[in-house]
Amino acid sequence: MYQTLEIEHGAGIATIWMNRPERHNAFNETLIAELDAAFAELDGDASVRVVVLAGRGNSFSAGADVNWMKTAGEASIADNHADAMRLARMLERIARCRKPTVARVHGAALGGGLGLACACDICVAGERAVFATSEVKFGLVPATIGPYVLRAIGERQALRYFQSAERIDAVHAVELGIAHQAVADDALDDAVLAQVSALLQGGPLAQAAAKDLIGAITLRPVDDALLADTARRIAELRATPEAREGLSAFLDKRRPDWQA
């Protein structure tokens, strides 16, 4: 049982709903701990193929609860650091989830909310969604979310938005690489479902291997070591029952068993 989350299951899909609508799903210590636990639980659940992260109420997530941040800032350095590490570990948990992850973003995705959207593999945004790295307005820095936002928008754009805290609308978020798609708000659920349906066509072992591959080859030089690593990865996967099933299904003109 969760205090700040609701989890819905259906047909290989698990939707995590952040459920602090009165606080615009802002982070506190409970929400951080429960998101970490929920993603760990679903990552280990063989019946779950895709995880969708969404928010109840008017916002996806407005970032950190200011009262929580103020309390953390007044704690000892050791306690403050431990608190920040729990947030960092939660974001890492999402980013390293072996299942495909989709952020369903509507309304505000500010600070940590933007971090959640970027830690997920895919982000689908409603047309009225708004994003920002708003931390500098509070005398802070987008540190724990930084690796995931930087991965999405690159160093050059980060130099602007990490310092200016400008609001970014959904269309511009797609242009920057924060979101993959911006749709009308009343079409958001259909767009998320279409994305999830596409993900369900892939083999689960192959998708986990694809995520691991991206992390392994990003920014590495194309040298003999990289060539050997990529060859090993496909050779090992090609020998698995999943790959044999996928190739046989294609040749037999039928659905592979993971699509049944």
C-alpha cells in the first residue's frame, strides 16, 4: 500500500499515478521513497512489460515540495546529503529500469518533475504542459536531475535553461529533446496508449538489452574494443530463446509469443 501513489495494472502495462494533487505532486520524502519502491517492484514483476508514470490533478509534478526542501536545508550537512542521495537514487532507479518507461506529462513538470520526465525513456506531453529547471529561482541548482536533463537537451541548451529557469512549452520541449511528442490534452491518453502498444511489439529481453547498449556505447570512440563489445552483445542475444522465437515467428508469418 502506498500513501502518495496509485498503481493500475492491465495487459502488461503498469501505470504509476503520483497522487498528491493538492500539492501538484511535488516531492517530499514519502513520494521519493514510494517512487523508488514502486519502480523496484515493477522492474521485478515479469507480468509488467511497460511502466507509465503519470500525475493526478492539474500537474504531472511541480518538483520539490518547498516545505520539504526548507526542512532538508535546515538539517545537518550529513542528513541533508543523505536526503539528496535518496532523491538521486530514486531518479537512477527510474532511469535504470529494465522495462520501457513512459512519462505521461500534463500541466507542470518543473524541477524534479522535469527530472522524472527525462529519467523515463519516453515522454509524451499534452499541449499545455510546461517544463523548467526552476531551481536557480530558489537559490538552488538542478543537480540530481542534471544527468537526465543534460542527456535529453545537451550541454549547450543546458547552459541556457539551467541558469535562466525559463518555462518551456510542449512544442519547444519536443524541439529540445525533452519530450518525444506533444499532442492535444484530450488526445494525451490515446497518444500514450499508442506509444505503449508500439513498445509491446518488442521482445522484453531485447528491449532491456537495447537500453543497456545505449548506456554502454554513448560517447565511446568507435574502436576495436567497442566493435568487440557490440558484436558480443548481439551474438549473446541471438542465442536466446526470445531471439529464436522472434526470428521463427517472422519467418512463419505469425506473432511472437510475447505479443500473444
